[in-house]
Amino acid sequence: MCARLRPLMALLEGELCVCDLAVVAQLSESAASHALRLLRAHRVVSVRRAGRIAYYRLDDAHVRMLLDLAVAHTVLGRPAG
């Protein structure tokens, strides 16, 4: 799976901080932070701060719907024909 898609797929499960997202998405913390900065700039994710920790979550219903569809298609596979 592409490195830009992994953070989004990880956020389908809910809120994650940068360090947890990096582990789940198999990225360095720096790469995860950079990806989140870009996604936030495009209003795909939103942030909630709790002290010094920032928690990110998907903020775009259309992106969530497309990711859910992509997951469903990969699980079900393609129909024959």
C-alpha cells in the first residue's frame, strides 16, 4: 500500500496521535507528521489537542466514504466477467 494512503487507512479506525499513527502506518514519525500536515492543509483531517499531544481524525465524509468503498472492494474482490 502506498505511503500516502496508509495514514488515511489507519485513521479509519478513529483518532490517533502522530506516534501511534506512525507505528500503525509503518512510517517514521517525521513522515507521518508531514503527511498529516498536508492532509490537514487540505482539510481531510482535523486535530484535537490534549496538552502537548495532538490527536488526528478524518474530517471529510467523502474521503471516509471512498476509503470504505476501497476497503470493501479489496475484501470482496472483483466479480468475474
